[in-house]
Amino acid sequence: GSDNVYGYSINATTGKLTLVDNVAAGDGPNGIAVDPSGKFVYVSNWGSDNVYGYSINATTGKLTLVDNVAAGDKPNSIAVDPSGKFVYVANIGSDNVYGYSINSTTGKLTLVDNVAAGSSPISIAVDPSGKFAYVANQGGNVSAYTINATTGKLTPLSTGAIVGAGDGPISIVIMGVLQ
């Protein structure tokens, strides 16, 4: 396959996609996430064990590489928190989650955390409030963390930190938070 990221514009009336960009990614791009401001996009590269960051041209949609940082072994899934301050990557090969802070001007990432997850973490999601992160582990459970709003560091929840999730979950999505 192609180790690229394709960018498309969307026709607001018809929904038709038009190719606007095709840029190189690392080896085996597997996860992609856009920051809430729409200025940056991040790609986890499974084969090269890294994360690429791109700036997004607001007029043309074209992508410009702004960063290439190391991740754990086999980064699979990637999520940006709702504040746009942090990026989290589930590393299925090293059973951990890397957390990065985002430079709001350049889009560059700085490693702020490396925390253990369950067996074979494959997917990560951040809740809409930005207070919690959840990781689906193929070993059959979900790890739960609180997010420090200042530092981005993850702390396992003391109760319910790991809950059963059937046989080999592969993805996690958060719809909202119950009040």
C-alpha cells in the first residue's frame, strides 16, 4: 500500500470529495486525528514507530510536515483532547500510551507522558470534557485515566481503571458523558 495521507475538500451541497493533497507519511500510517482548531493533523505510523504532525493550510487544505516524533512500539490509535493541548497514542507493541503537548503556534509535539496500559492497547479516545482518556486493550479490557489539564499527564482511575470489554475489543468511541 501507499504510505501517504490524502486530503480532500468537501462540497457543502453535494458532499462530493475533491483531492487537494497527497503527502508522504511514515511507514504504515494507521491512525489520524485533527486538532479542534483545524490547524493541525497527526498521524501514528505503525511501521516506523513515530507520529507525524502536519499543519493544514486553511485556504487550500494542503498539508505541511511540521514534526516527526518517536512513539512507542507499534503506535496504532491517536487522539487529540478537546482543548487541542494534548495528543495521546496507544502503542500496541509496548503496552503503553504516550502523551504529547501541542505547541499551539507550530503544531510541534513534546513528550509529556508514557503510562502503562493493558495488554495490546489498540484504540484510544478522550471524553468530550477532556477530563478522561479510555484505551481499548485487545487483551479484553478497557483502561481508564484522568487527564491533568495543565500537564497532560495520565493517571489511572483508582476505581474502575480496568473494566472487562469482551473478547479482543478493537476500537473505542465516546458518545458523551452522563450527568
